[in-house]
Amino acid sequence: KDSDKAKNITAKIAEFIALDDQPLSVVSNVGFRRLMEHLEPRYELPSRSYFTDTALPSIHNKLRDHLLVMLSKVSAFGFTTDIWSSSVCPMSLISFTAQWIDSSFNLQRATINAQHFRGSHTAEHVKQAIGDMLNSWGIEKERVHVIVRDNARNMKRAMEDLAVPSLGCVAHTLQLVVHEGLLSQRSVTDTMANARKIIGHFKHSPLA
């Protein structure tokens, strides 16, 4: 259990969970436990709570420390950010991705934040969230070359108030153009309205 080999196996299992987006319940699954028992009968598989409370946080802390060192050496960053929300989920998420050119002139990229966005999507709240994320990584505004955002007014205003350069996402602009172009056609809106009625009927009728 405390041997170097056992510790290495446990570390690889934690890495497997993190890299492949596996549910933590995988370590409790019968098939997985049988596999581990077959590969190394003497290995005692830790509990799910161990991976939740110890192994995965340890990986996170090591990666964060490594990334902090990398980011501290970068003179200029490009960032992308977006807020995701859904009508079927009450929670919004905000992402923050950094891109930079390293000393070997290779493009590097890292998603440095993907977290719960609390409160309404006002410019002030967005400004606060972006500012907090930059501060948490020790990135000064002077090193922000540009932040690519969507074209919503709150996002544009937030970047202006934060005093960082920003650009609207070209892909989002094209999406808005196509969306508005389609919805301006009566035949399209009528078809969508009929489709919603049919879906609503089957969704709410137990006899349908």
C-alpha cells in the first residue's frame, strides 16, 4: 500500500481520471476493480474519497504551480473568454483561455479558468470575474495583448471598464448574421413554431 510501486499505480489512476474525464465512481466499478486485481493482486485500490480529497487536488496543485512559473515568463498574452448558460441549467460557467508564444516560438495554449459565474451577466460582474482571474494568475493588465470575446454589449463594456484591449469573435459575428438572416424569413419562423408545438405536445402528453 505504501510502497513506491503502489504510489505510482495510484498516481497513474488519478492521472487516468483527470486526462480522460472519467467519473470518480470508476474506482468503485466492479470491472475496474477486477482489472486492477488481475494486473496487480497485491495492490490495494484506494477509496473514491481518497481520489476526490487527496490525489486529484494534488495533481491540480502541481499543475497550477508549474503553470504559474510558465506564465510568469510570458511578456504578452492573447485570451479568449466566454460565458455559457442554458435554459435547462440554472448555473452559468465562464471560461478563460490563454495563448502565448514561448521562447522557442511555439504557440502555447492553456485553459486557466473554467468556473461558476455567479450573479447576473452585467458588465460589472463580468469585469470583476475577468479581473479576479487575471489576478489569481499574477497576470498584469500590461501583459494582456487582447481578449477575444463575444459581441454582447455587457462583454464589450466589461473590457472597456477593465481597461484591457478586446476584440469581438469573428465566428460569433458570422453566427449572429446567419441567425438573424434565417429568422427574418417568415417560412423559417413558421416552420420552427410548428416544430416547437409538435415537440411540446409529445413532451407534455403522457398519451402521445
